[in-house]
Amino acid sequence: MRFELHAYDMSPFLVSISLILALVSGDFVQCCQLDPTFQPGLDPLAIAADNESFRLRRRDVTSSLSKTAIKNVQIFDGYRLLAPSTVVIDGSTIGVDARGAQEIDGTGFVLLPGLIDSHCHPENTTHLEDLSRYGVTTAFNMATFIPQLGESLKNQTGLTDIIVASAPASATGSVHGNITARIDPTLLIAGQYEAQAWLDRQLAWNPDFVKIVAENPGLDQSTLDLLTSRSHKRQKKVICHAATHDAVVQAMMAGVDQIHHSTLDRPVDNVVAGQILAKKQIVCPTLSIMKAIVAQRPSASYEAAREYTQLIHRTGIPIIAGTDANLQQGLMLEVPFGISMHEELELMIDAGMSNADVLRSATSAAADYWGLRDRGRVVPGLRADLLLIEGNPLKNIKATRNIKKVWLNGIEFDGRIG
Ligand SMILES: *[C@@H]1O[C@H](CO)[C@@H](O)[C@H](O)[C@H]1NC(C)=O
Ligand SMILES: *[C@@H]1O[C@H](CO)[C@@H](O)[C@H](O)[C@H]1NC(C)=O
Ligand SMILES: *[C@@H]1O[C@H](CO)[C@@H](O)[C@H](O)[C@H]1NC(C)=O
Ligand SMILES: CC(=O)N[C@H]1CO[C@H](CO)[C@@H](O)[C@@H]1O
Ligand SMILES: [Zn+2]
């Protein structure tokens, strides 16, 4: 590896590096390089404090909550396209009664549930604004090394709703472990005997779910199994990073809830896919970052990732959309926030999914498989997380890029759209 950074430097830069490397386990260790001029040094606690002050400054944004009726609009309700009708945004939820509402003519437009990016790494409020302007109303932050930073992005009024992972569980001496070691070596797991203490420490700050890493060398099967079963006992979902064939098999065997990324070496076979299906596991292929990795490292195979996704879908395993968006100066594997979600939808279609399945994977299916009952569909009573576009995304998925308006929990995004 080329990284020469200072131990214990807790810069958010390192926080991000760790997740990108998250993708380069096993045979792909040399995939990324840093800009040699990069100067680490941002203080994550200062970012957290700033993001908290941003939250306070925006308190008044809630006053922009009002009642709006979008008339004569076609609705993709999370499952299918419905004939034109009226949708009411009443405060922070989708309402029923259009009386007294400001009207918007929705003729020629399609209204969708706000998009859900099931895998990304936002760090500051600019990232939230970028997600918001592209209609991503919920995003899952897939690695939280510093709880204060994770928490500081949650519940920011009028911006993307962020749901946060634990720190990623990784083994001493693994690719991920070596990165974790530079951020906070006390977050490493040296062997199964340390797994319970690691989990207790993470659950103490109450992350929304637990993230673990399957890689070789890495955590052994019994440690992955233990982390998974103990998390389940504490009612936490377990999401596993797996970017190679063998890592996917490990994640399957551990019984995790979701397997993230796609295989960059070779796809799994029908037998493994059948086992993933039988265990009711969910896959999030993150094709956007797989593509970014392959562009850096030609010996990694995008075709393997694509075939893997195709087989997963053909087998009937539920798929949810995620990008692995992250933005860090100096890092060669950047995937921008928000716009990447629209690219991801296109890549999933290229991997054999129908337009309707792809839209579900980014709305209703994502909400269902994450257990979010308050969103993901255009139904009265749910959060008014909505995306108004021009054009029919069931005919041409690129229509999701023609964004007209975005509402986040009932608040219309007031910055530049798209
Ligand atoms: C989210 O923020 C709003 C406005 O600041 C506040 O009223 C609400 O209690 C917060 N909700 C949570 C779950 O923190
Ligand atoms: C992690 O770092 C150790 C010590 O520098 C090194 O021996 C080991 O090869 C590294 N592991 C991987 C998988 O790169
Ligand atoms: C957030 O980080 C990006 C780099 O990814 C930077 O360009 C932007 O200025 C930062 N925003 C804030 C508010 O610090
Ligand atoms: C917009 C805002 O206030 N966000 C803050 C988040 O943290 C960064 C880094 O410290 C600040 O520059 C931003 O001002
Ligand atoms: Zn990631």
C-alpha cells in the first residue's frame, strides 16, 4: 500500500479512506493511491460542531412547511405508475385533503417517493445538500468511526435523512484493519474473543445498524457469525461488506441481513445465490463504485460485478440501490453524492433489472428491507419525501435526472435542483 499517513490522525480524510479501501480487500489491495500533495488535518469534532451549528441556524426552515396540492400528476407510488391524480403535502406528511392548499400543476410530470441511497459516506452538510438536490431523501452512512460526526448529520431539517452504521468491524492485519488502525486502533478485532467487547462498545452509542467486513485476510467465519448473531439478539441489522466471491460466501454463511458491493474477481454460482435467497438476505451491488475501482485497476473485473448482480436478480434475491458515494480530496475513487444515485439506477438496468424493479430498489423495496415503515411510497400518512420529475422513468430511467422539485419531510428543497 502506498499510504503514508500518521498514526492516530483522526482526520475525516482517513475515515473515508477506510471505506474506500473497504472495497479493495483480498486481491485488490493496490487499487487506490493518494494524491501525494494531500495534507490531512481536518478535525472531525470541529466538523461535527459546525454541523450542529448549521442545524441550529436552520431551525426556522420548518416555518416553510405548508400545504401544497400537486394536481393532475402521474404517481410512481413505489411499485407502479398510477393515472394522474392529486397528491397533497400537508406539513411533513402526505395528506388527503387538498382544501386550502397551494396548487402546483403536475401535468406532464411524475411524482416519486424520494430516493433512498442504501450505501454512502456523507461527512458534512454540503454532502447532504448534494444528496437533497438530486432527490435522495434518505441515505445510509455505512461507516461511523466517530459517533459525534455521524450524529451531527442526523435529523438536519429540510435535508436528506441520514441513518448511521457502527464503525466497521475489521480484523487486525487485514486491509480494512490496517486503515482502522490509523484512525483508532482500539476499534480493531484481534480475534473472536474480542468480538463481544467490540460490539458492546458500538451498541453503547446506539448506531442504527452494525457494519462488518468480510475480506481475506480478515475476520474468520466464527467471528463474523458471532458478531451477526449477537447483533441480532440486540435487534440490530447487520450489513456486511463483501467485494470478492469468497467474501460473499462468508457473508452468506454468517447470516447477515444485507451483503453490500459486488464481486470484482468472479461472480458466485447458482448454488451460492440459492443459499443467499434461502437465507432471505438482501444485496446492495453499489455498481457505481465498482465501476470507479475498475477504472483505477484494470485487473479488477466490472464484468464480474455486473454478472454477479445479474445472477442475484435472476435468482430473485431482493436488491436495493446504493452508490458508495464519498468525496475526499486526494482520493482517486471519488463518487459524487446525489447524482451518482441516478447513475446507479442506469447501471442496475444495464445489469438486467427492469425499470420498475430499479425504481423499487431505490424506494419501496429499500424502505421495506430496512424496516422503514414511514417512507418509500407515495401514500397518505407517510413522510412527504418526494421527487417531482419530467418524463416517464418506466420508459427511460434517465427521466429521474429531470428533477423539478424535491421535498424532504415536507420541506421543499430551496437550493439549486439537480
Ligand atoms: C429533529 O429536529 C427537530 C427540529 O430541530 C426536533 O424538533 C426533533 O425533536 C428532532 N428529532 C429527533 C429524533 O432528534
Ligand atoms: C497490514 O499491516 C501489516 C503491518 O504493516 C502488514 O504486515 C500486513 O501485510 C498488512 N495487511 C494487509 C492485508 O495489507
Ligand atoms: C464538505 O466536504 C467537501 C469535500 O468533499 C468540501 O468541498 C466542502 O466544502 C465541505 N463542506 C463543508 C460545509 O465543509
Ligand atoms: C454548512 C455547515 O455549517 N457545515 C459545516 C460542517 O463542517 C465543516 C467542516 O468543519 C464546516 O466547514 C461547515 O461549515
Ligand atoms: Zn462504502
